[in-house]
Amino acid sequence: MRLSIKNPLTALVAVGLAALVLAACGNSNDDNETATAATASTSSGVVSVKKVDGTEVLAGSQGKTLYTADAEKGGQIMCTGSCTSIWQPAMATAKQAQSAASQLDVKLATVRRPDGGQQLTLMGKPLYSFTQEGAGGLDGNGAADDFNGTHFVWSAAITGASSGSSGTSAPPSSSPY
């Protein structure tokens, strides 16, 4: 029996959907094997320490690595508008930040965003997750992009010494998205 599809676009869409279904079904979370939770974690669930590729990094409530932007210093928020669709602000209350800081022994606080929300900071630098990366990834480390006339270079929020790999990656030659 021979299958005949008259519209090539329909065939392309069908093949693409089949590939997505197979990829979703076949995912055994191998990527998560490189990311293991450290012993310290917060009861608030706002932030934890994870070991990713041999480096201890801060991770948000969904296990995604948190990042800082070189353009943001002293609590200054530069990532607004379309920037937040790629780099999602890590939101927390001051009480959650204080609790996490004492439990994890890192300098966490909050800063007020232009929209009025409270964003988590590490040593005064606002924290973000990279929306195009899953839990336990470091894909955003070294990424560079431009939003609202500001150039950003993103770095993983590193909390401790690395063992094995350096924990950093060379900046990509172009934007990762």
C-alpha cells in the first residue's frame, strides 16, 4: 500500500509533528543527569543551589539556572519590555530573599522593577532565567544580545567553586535564539 499526500506542506507539517511527538516521548531527562541539587535549598522554593557541569549555580523554582546581565549594576533594571520575553525576571518577596540568603549563605536581596514587582538580586545584580533553556542547562552563559538600545552579556549566577569543567562557556558568536 502506498501513501500519497498531494500537498507537500501537509507532508512537511506531519513529519515535523511526528518528530516532536517522538522527541517528547523518548526524552529520558538525560540532560538532568548533569544537574544535581546541592544539599542546601530554601523552604520558600524561590531559589536553590544546583551543580551544573561541575559548577554551583543559583537556580530558580523550576530548576532553571539564574543569570545576571553585565549591563545591570547596583540593582539597576535595564532588561524590560521584549527583553523579559527571553530573560524572565526571578521574582521574590524581600522575606523570601532574606530566608534564601540565610539558608544558602549568598548575598540575595530584591529590587523594585519598573512595573512595581520585586526581583531577586545576587550582590545587587538582578537575576533572570533564560526562557529558551530547560532545567539544569547553561545555554545562556555568555550569550549576548541587544534590547532597547542596551547591549547585554549574560553570566550564570555562580555561587561556589567549580570542579571538573570551568563552569563557563565561551560567548557564542551570535545570539542563541
